[in-house]
Amino acid sequence: MKAGGLILASKRLVGIDLGGTTTKFAFIDEDGNILTKWSIPTDISDSGNKIVPNMIKSIADQMRREDYNTDDFIGIGMGTPGAVNREKGTVVGAFNLGWDQVQQVGPTITEGLGLPIAIDNDANSAALGEYWKGAGDKADDVVFVTLGTGVGGGVVTNGKLVHGINNGAGEIGHICVQKNGFLCTCGKRGCLEQYASATGVVKVAKSLAKRFTGKSRIKELIEGQEELTSKMVFFLADNGDILANQIVNEVCSYLGLALSHVGNTLNPENIIIGGGVSNAGNTLLQPTTRYFQENAFKSVRDSTKLKLAQLGNDAGVIGAASLALKFKNDKAM
């Protein structure tokens, strides 16, 4: 790119993916390619008061190591748990971080680093990452669902995130899939999160194991009060455990049903499934797709595709960094 005969160097973006145990960072170019990435433990002591200062220090230290200054960057984008006020740059309700009071995250980071910052929900940031550089495949209409400790979601329509009137859009984990089902942390019963998250898969396993009379390693683990994880359930399903396959089938039936509701409402080009549970690959995707197609409206069934996420742990930092692209014109020379 040239201006007045001078070659202008490409600017960089900073991406932050704040999690309850680890905070991930990346320096990313304007095309979404990661140049440098690193992480630090998330120190939630002292009611989470050390989190923001630690982030500022980590970014400043990395900038010094790579001989960068603020003029080399367009801005910072950040994905975070909790309720985000995008205009004020504040976060509240990220209880796993100790943030039960309003945190002045954006203003504090901008003051500490001299760069503008855009903040959004962590699931929205991951959705943007997959939309921009992952399984979204450059489609303008994409829905991302993340199956982790909980179930989150993000909706991209016409190339833009959908937030809703009170930032409640994309709460796919709280679609009801079972009337009077398992009690959810939100206070409702039967939410998808209680069936298709990592903890939800284990709940389904324990429920089905009570009625199962055959031989199963899962039943042995439960009866022996040994640890059972969603990863083990899918592994045992792949290896022919009958109960494990029943569990996977039930989990996928709920997930496929919920995603059919999403498809019928939005008809996106792609619904992308990510998060730790999605590491089960086709063992999860194939039955989920079958139940999605059984419940989706024909025109949706014929046009909306279910896909596995491609970016893994990088989705959050890439998507977060893309939030800062809105500052590009402000930083242009």
C-alpha cells in the first residue's frame, strides 16, 4: 500500500481471549494471520483484581521483546466471559473470574497501553474467528455453537455479529430441549447446556446408566464412583461400548434438535460446532446432522450445513482481534 510515494507497513492487531484458567494473546496481521501467540495463567485471586494489570503487563512485555510500539498496532480486541457493555468497555457477572461487580476493563487497558480496545462476549469472539478464518468459509451468515464446560453461541448475519436488544443473542445453550429436564444454572429446566456440554454428557451418562442392564465400562466407572468425562464417553462409543453409544445418540438428538430450531429461525449457510466436546469429530457430527435434518424445515435442511470448527483454541484470539479492525480508519496515516 502506498501513500504520497511512501510504502505504509501493515498494522497489527492484538487479540485477547480471557478464560477462567488461562488468558491467551496473539499479535495478528490485518488478514487474520497469527504472527505471535502466547498465554499466561489467569490469576483470579483478590476478586480478580490482578487480571487486567497482568494482561497489560504481558502485552507490554511482548511488545518490548519484539521491538514494537503503539504505532505498529491498530488496536486491541478482547473476548471475555460475563456481561459486556460494548460501548463503555465494562464487564460484569464473570463469576468464574471473581468479577461480580462492574469492571472498567476497556478504559484501564487503553490507559495502560495507549491503544483503543473493543470487547465482546467470548463465544461471540470465537464465532467471529471461525467466520473470518475458519469453518465459516467466507459465508455471510454463520452460527457458531461451542460445547465446553457450558454451551455458548454466536450469530453472524450479513457479516455482522447479532447482539440483540440486551446482548442476549446467541444463547443457544439455553434453548429448551427437554420439558421438565435437568435443572440448569440459569434456573430453567431442560436447557441444551445440561445435555450437550462436557458436564451435560456426563449427566446424560449417569441418567441412562441407571436403566442400563448390560455390560458397559461406563456403568462400571459410575458404579465404582470413578471419574467419567465426556471424552471417555465418546472414546468408548468409538470402541463399541453399547451404553456409550446410547449416550452419544441421546446427546446428539438434543443437539440436533436445538440446532434445527436455530436453522429454522436463521437459515445460516453454516452452523459450526466447536469447543472441547467437538473434538469427538464425526462421532458427534454425523448423528447430530441426522437429527438436525429430521427436525429442520426442508429448505433449511437443503441449504444449511453443519460443520466442525477448524481453529481450535485460536478461534477466540483471532475473532477478538478482528473486533479491533473497526479502529483501522482511526489509525490510518
